[in-house]
Amino acid sequence: MGRTYSDCHFCGGEVKEQRITREVWRHGSLHLIENVPVGVCQQCSQKTILPQVAKAIDRVIAGETPPDHLIQVPAYRLPEPETTTRANRPLSPTTRSPAPGACE
């Protein structure tokens, strides 16, 4: 189905079609669309989806096509960062040294 793409609008590199799996969040639900044709810049890896492909993805997500299969996706939540850790704790006044030539 080789589509034609113009050169990359970011770097001017050559764009070639590849097939990818696209993740789309819609109304709090994750949808995976497999086998999506996208133009990928061979120089900077920028991806381009043509308007007709984007419309087809919208139709799939709107429910016009039943899913081919369902998968389970693990979901993780990172714990809240500690308020003071060694990495972000300010130096005490005794350990600070002014830059050479700086006034205190």
C-alpha cells in the first residue's frame, strides 16, 4: 500500500513508510491500533500520519470495527516522592562555599 510522503518538515530527511502499533487514549481508555502505516524520517525518526489514516483510526475507536483481540495491560503508580531526600536536600551553611570572587 506504499503511500508517498514529502520530505520531513523538521529536518528535511527522507520519509519512508513503516507499520507501527499506535497507542491512543480516548475518554480514559487505552486503544491499541496495530499495523498503522506511518511515514518515518530516516534521519530524525519523526513520525507522520496521513489525514486519511488518522480518520480511519478515529472510525475504529468510535466502534465501527470490533477489536481483533483484547489484551490485559499492567498499570503501575509510582509512589509519591519523599519530601526531603539526600539528592534534593539543600546544603547546610557550613558546607557551602561561595564561588571564587563571589560576595556573600
